[in-house]
Amino acid sequence: MTLHKNIYLLKNRLGSLGGLEKYTWRIANAFAKHGCEVTILSSDFVDKAHTHPLLHFAHLPCNHKLSIRKIHDFDIKTRRYLLDKRADVIFGMDRNRYQTHLRLGNGVHRSFLQTRKYTDSLLKRWITPFNPLHRLILSIEKEALESPSLRCLFTNSHMVKQEVLSYYNVDPTKIHVVHNGVEWDEMQNDFDTWIEKKSKIATALSLDPSTYHFLFIGNGYKRKGLDSLLKALQILSKEDFHLSVVGKDKHLAYYIAKAKKLGLASKVSFYGQRSDIRKFYQLCDALVIPSFYDPFANVTVEALAMGLYVISSQTNGGSEVLTSTNGHVLTSLQDPHYFAKVLQKAMHTPKTWLYSQQIRDSVKRLDFSHQTATLVHTSLQHL
């Protein structure tokens, strides 16, 4: 049934393939498949080939090098563009002052700044409140969330919902928690073949397939809690394990040296940013996400969908999908001995075919098709 609803999606950068960019594409296509006319507003030029016939694009170039100028310029241009448009839904995916529907995929910036006290230097903590970029983002965040025009607010975790209610004057009935989706169906083949491929992957990486394999994925190791993980692993240095670190960090040399200093040089490998993440899911037994702040780390559900046990901090919204069967939620990142005990317990139950299938099945309900359908259905109920 054609609904003849006009949907405008706001996403500043769309050229990269990060989590928010992928989610924008999925939501746009879900609206289009539902019979809505969808226009994506972006500062990036988008190739219109091979897209849904109801999916359109408006290029609003923001040719500035500074992030503060890019954010401000895109906010101004989207409002000007929409002035004479008939819009049933203006769906924000980024940092804009005005929209009728908003998905808060980046979490609450005020909360993010609060958690930086655990990772920033004293000087940086002192100057952060005066940083013009943070001041702009906080200004946009407050105006967007407290706008009377906002009819529907999506958060990807209950953690973020509580942060919104703690910091801003928002009607709780406007807030809908929809956890991040995962490519559950698309991962089926990679999951089905992990046993036969594990030894080949380990050999290619010069690793022992019989060792218990931990996995850490994240950009910006400090905020993602790698320091805490390494300290905990030092306590277990006589155990038979290996940690694969995937992701980028400008202080990579520091972390390589730190692993060596802790006596973990032979037990930790750094692979940098990779596009072949699934082969690490096939190799490893458990994913560790000790992040100081993550609205909902996508790797949480990706790892679960590939049958890995997941150990996460409670400051990752993704920890809300963990149970006693598929993972463990860390209540502290400050006690390395407690952390080590959790890691050691995980090592007692390595990944097997039956166990991995149980873990995978625990997130079947979070397949992208279901999660995006929920977003679309809820959005159209709040016109």
C-alpha cells in the first residue's frame, strides 16, 4: 500500500561506511519499501545508481575543514532547504536543531563528556568546557531534544534514555528504545563455516587455534578501555590465551610497548583497522568491550550473532542484550583482579558448535529487518 508520506532524513556525512551511515541507508530503504517518498539530505554527494525508485537525494555541500563549521553549516542549510517542503517526517540522524523525529545514535554528548574524566588528562578536562565545538554540540543537543516540534525520539539503549531524562526536559512518552540491529541472516554462512575456517585463519595469522582467543575491537583504545583489559590480562599471564586487537589508534606504539612491559608481548597482537572483521569473529571465543562510554557498540550484537561470548562494561548500552548465557556485564573497570576473574571464567567455556549456536540465537530478534521495521512503524504512528 502506498502511503504517500514525505520523509526527509538528515545525515551530514554519508560517504563513509560507519555505523550511523549504514543505519541511515537501512532506515531510508525501509521507509521507501513501505511506500514513502524518501529524501536524504547530506553534505556528501551520493551516487543515485542502484537505489530504490522512491529514494532521492539532496546534496547540501559544506566545504569547511573545521568540524564546528561543518556542523553549523549543515544545520543552517537543512533548515533553509525544508522551509518550503511538505514534510510528514523530518528524521534526524545527526546533529541538527530541528526535526520531528530523531534517532540519538551518538548518545548524549553531555554524558560522553562526563565519562572523559576517566581518560582525559587534567589539562584536557579543564579546557574541554571552553572548547567551541563541544559548546556548539551541547547547544544543538539541548535545542533538539527540548524542541516542542520533536514528536518521536529513538534511543538505542535504556541507558541513553535515562541520560536524556537526567539532563533534559523531555516527555518520557516521546522516547522509544530500539536496540541496534545486526546482519543476523547475512552472517549465517560465515557462522556456519567458523569451525572449518578457524584453523586456517589461525595458521595465516601465526596463532595456535587451540588457544583461548579474546578479541578487542574499537577505534580509540583509551576510551574503549584497552588499558583496563591489558592490566587484567597481566594477572592471567600464565594462562593459555591470546588477545587480538583490531581497530585504529594514533598511539598504537604506546600500546604495543605497554603490552610488552606487562609481559604480554607474545599474547597480544595488534592488527590495526581491518575490513575482514568476520574472520576474527570466526577465530575468537570471546569479545571484550570494556568501554567507558558507548551508546550501543555495534560489535556487541555482531559478535553475538557470530556465536562469541561477550564481556562488556555496563557503560556500553549494548550490554542490555547480554544474559547469563551469552555474556557478562562488568560492574567495574577500576579493579583489575575482578576483571581478571571474569576473563578467567570465560576461558572455562570455550566456543563450541552447540554453545555458539545458543549465543547466536539469543539475538535473532535483533535482525536489521525487524529493527528498521520497528523504527518505521513507530515513526509513522507519531505523525
